[in-house]
Amino acid sequence: MSGRLILTVVSGEVFNVTHVRLVSVGLVEAARGTMQKLAELGGRQMGSAFAMGDPLFVAGAMATSSLLSYFAQKGQTFEANRLTEELAEQIERIRVSGTFVPISEIAGIETPAPACWRAEVVKRLRTERGVEEKAIRLIHSGDAFATFRLDDQTERTVFWDKVESYSFTNTV
């Protein structure tokens, strides 16, 4: 599919998007697994804090003293700190590992919901046996922001709740 994607944000700025930054499904799943472990460690009271998938929200929430105090009362400070550090490292890997994918190669791009966007890219990797190709599945990270490359080659990160208009048009 090829097309044209135009975003308008509440400030009135208009973006002609050519690429979207997507990340490895495996990295996102690992971070969500760590969030699940933290939720299980915290029990029923903590489950709702981790129910939705924004890893950045969860990492920020874990940094608050009230949550760490909760774990301390339960005698689980060491494990909570270990999992929190693991989550922070996973989030950093997500941040630095993104790949800009042309909108023409993104399935679900016609839907104005980043959680629906997915692609597969082939990476060439040097191994002991030579160069191998590996298919990597990519998705939006699940956080509240989306990062785009525009037609003027600049990059913009947009808080998704501030998108006022989303227009995808198929072109032939």
C-alpha cells in the first residue's frame, strides 16, 4: 500500500509524514512481561497501575516513593528495585532501537491508532557463518507518543492525544 499521511495537531501545525518510528515486538513484550511481574509482586492493589500498556507511565510510577514504600511494607523492596531497574533498561533499549519505516510498508497505517501499526523489516546480520537475513516484526511502542519523519526529513515526536486530525489517503 502506498499513500499520504497528514497529521494536524491542536496547535495547528500540519505534518506530512513519510515514515513512522516502530520498535521490535520482542522488546515491547519483554517490557510488558516485567510490568506484569511488578504487578504480581504488588498484588491486587497494584494491578490497576500496570493494567494499561504505557511502559513510560509505569516506569515513572515505579520511581515514586509511595509505590516503593508499598513494596517495602511487604518486604519486597529488593525484588521491586531489581524489576524496576530491569524495566528502565528495557525502556531505554526500546527508545534507542527504533526503526523508521516508510508509511507504505506499515500495515494498519490507515487507522489512526498507533497500537494497530505493524511492519516487518529484514535486517542483515553478520554472524560466524557470514551474513544472514532476519525478519524483525515491528510495532508502535505502546507509549503516549509517536515519532515521525516528515517530508522535509525532520523528525517530530507527537503526544498522540494532541493529534486533532489524521488523514491517510491511498495513492496508486
